[in-house]
Amino acid sequence: MKLDKAQIEHLANLAKLDISEEEKEKYAEQLSSILEYVDKLNEIDTKNIEPLSQVSGAIDVLRPDVVKQCFSQEKVLAEVPDLEKRQIKVKKVFEHK
């Protein structure tokens, strides 16, 4: 696919770029070359190829999450220095003026 000057100007406008006439020609050539390469990739027959979700072959090596209670609620609340109606009181973080 060959890009023309108007298409490059449109792309530059979308990207909010101010480019010179020389840059427009340069970018038209470079972007056209990239798009031609992508067109070549589209010619490859991938009908019998299964899609990959990842390519390294790594498997999930993390342990499964297991929910377990470390401390009872009563034990935790017993250790709190300032408690009011089963709620932990903390110092003010923000002061209202």
C-alpha cells in the first residue's frame, strides 16, 4: 500500500505533529514500506495453525490461592490499643479547617 502526501498530512494532523515537506516525503516512503511488509505477512497461509496465547511454553508455576484464617477476629481485636464498639480507632490523618 502506497501512502500519498495527503494521507501523511492527515496522520500528522491526527498526531498533532507539525512536519516539513521533506519529512512528509520521507514518512510516506517509510510508512509505505512498513505497510507493504505487513501485506506480505498477510499472504502467509495460517489456516492449519492454532493460535497461541503465549510463545515461551511456560506453565503456571504459582501455587493455588487457599483461603485460610490466620487469626480470629477476637484475637486481633484484643491486640488493638484503642477500640470502640468493635471498631479500631486511629489518629486523624486530615484536619478540618
